[in-house]
Amino acid sequence: MANTKYEYVKAFEQHSKLLPNTFLVVRIDGRGFHHLSSKYDFEKPNDRRALGLMNAAATAVLKEIPDIFMAYGISDEYSFVFDPSTSLFDRRESKILTTVVSTFTSYYVHLWPSFLHEKALSPPMPSFDGRIVQYPSIKNLRDYLSWRQADCHINNLYNTAFWALVKKGNMGTTEAEEVLKGTLSREKHDILFLRYGINYNFELDQFKRGSVLFRDYGAQWPSAISNTTESSQIEERQRAKARKEKIKRRFKAELKLLFVDIIGDDFWKAHPWLLLEE
């Protein structure tokens, strides 16, 4: 950059750095998606095409940003988890946040015709906002992901019952809201089964549990972390080399998409490399 008398304006820039050794979670949310879903006739309560598009855009983000080791998505929301050792953009908050949001949005628009080709996009175009939250421990991170999955279940059960009342019970939306006001989970199950023969337990896991996207090292996971385990014992220049090797492994790892429970321990025991603090 040229050294001019105007360069002093750089002093007004603020570079907020995120805390070291913390899990970084970038959560993106669709802006105005209630209107967008109506405009493009998304199936209610769940549209598999729209969810597939969200998952495809999230997969593209993981392919481009190897510092993200897993992500979790529900509806028009996705959470991307960075490992604690990431030094991406020197951990500058604005850089990390805008990169994830813009990358996801661009792929969402780019991939739209592959999933929802019936209607071409027109302004206002889909967009997403985002935030970064820092979690200092594995327990905090797991509790965050558990919160989002519990939210997925609660919202999906409500929406399934609501749209059953509207579409099968021929109720107006206001009337359906009144029927469901104050109902417990068990009562919503009863409404679905006793009135409409819908067993909520047989609904697709993708709808009930959300989408879990992660890098799968499979049987190779011990070697995938070996350099990290040793990194505290080697010279600084070797640390940089070890990090480059780790990034290469992440690019080569298989990206796997599952619709499974992540509140319990089974998923984490089956994929132990995910929560190894690096």
C-alpha cells in the first residue's frame, strides 16, 4: 500500500482478536427466511430440498476452511466449530465471521438450482447473518450443541403438530396456535397420533435431530492426531510444519453427514478425535 498522508485513517480500524485456546463457534442464520420459504413454496413443516441445500452449502464451507472440524445444522441455521488451536486470520473475529458467512451465502445461492430448480431466485436474494461465540471447554461446547439439538426437537415437534392441524385438520393458523398453546410434548404426540394417525417417532431423523457434518478420519484417527500430541515437545519451526501436515490431513479426510443424537455419549465415543483439544 502506498505511503501517503491519508494512511493515518488506518488507526481508526479495530481488530478484535478472539481468546486463544477456545472453541470458536460461528452460527449463521437465514435473514427473512419466513418470507423466503413462502415465496418459494417450501414444503411445511420440512422441505427436504431446502435442508439439502443448507447441507450442501455447509459442506462447501468445510471443504474451503479446514480449521472447521464439524458443523451442526437445523432449519435455516448452521453452527461451524473451529478447533481451539486455529490461527486462521490470527484469530481476528471480523475476518473469521465474514469469511464463513460470505462463503456459506455464496454457495447457497450458487447451489440453489441443484435443489430448488422449479423457481429461479429473484431479489431480494437469500442472505445470512452470523455471530461468533467462544467456548473454553469441551463441556461448554457439548452443552451448546446439545442446546441446539434440543431446540431442533422442540421446534420440529411443534411445527409437525401445527401443520398437521392446518393441512389435515383444515384449521387456520391462528386457530392451530390456540390449540397448541401451553401443550406439553406428550400432548402434541397425542394430537398427531389420535387425530391424524401420525407417529412422531417415525418422522425422519433429519427433521427431529438435525444435520451433523464432520471430518471422518475413520481407522486412521490415531495417526491423524499424532503430530498434535507431540507438538508441545518440539521446536517452534516444527510446530508450523506439524500444523501444515494437520491441514493437509483435514483436506483429505472424508466429510460425513449424519442425522444422529449428539446429546448422549455414543456419537462422541464413536468419533473420539472430534473433541481432542489441540
